Amino acid sequence: MTAKARKLIHRTITAIRNAAQIAIDTAYAILDGDLRGAIRTGDMLDRLGIQLPDGQASWYGRHVAKAYRAAHNGQDAPRAWVRHRTTGRWIHPFVYAANDPALIEGLFSYKATAGLISQASFTEAA
């Protein structure tokens, strides 16, 4: 994201907050639109009980993004404004539907997570 785009987003959020006198969390949620039910790749790892350092978790996210693009003719997944779980800074990661096949494909294509799961556990659940 360019510096110009960041400034525009910051100005938009400030304008929303000033006009409506709302909290910053609510302002970011307004910008996102309706993304209920969407999860980040880190949330998927947490649901499965897989603990990876931030550096490795981001690589899992890259594998998921690649699988998503392959399934959706090169288009990126939607993004949402959320707070980073360790630093508390606002970040703008891709989010996916909880049942998106790209989340599972990313688990199998990334070497660090492929050894932690088995194909049988996902086929039995389906």
C-alpha cells in the first residue's frame, strides 16, 4: 500500500470518527462493510490448535492467498481492518470465509503445517 493510500484511509477514518463521534474500532468496521463470518489465516491456525511463530504463520497466509487466487481467477480475497494480536497495531490482512477450501489447501501446501495434520481428519469431517 502506498503512502498516499495510507493517508487517504487515515483521513477517511478520522472524518468518520469526527462526524459520528464513534470509537475507532467502529470506524474500521464501517470501512470493511459486511464481513461477518470472515476469518484470518491466524484464526484458522488457532481453531486447529496449531501454534506457529508470527514469521511462519505469515507464510501459511501466503500459501492460502495463492490457493485462493488460483481458485478465483487471480483475484485477491477481501481485506479487513483488525488489530494485530501481538503488537496491537491496525493491519489490513486478507480474510476468508470459514469454509473456504483455500484455508485447507494452504495447510497441505505449506511444509510447516503439512506434517501437523492428516488428510483423513478433513475428509471424515466433510
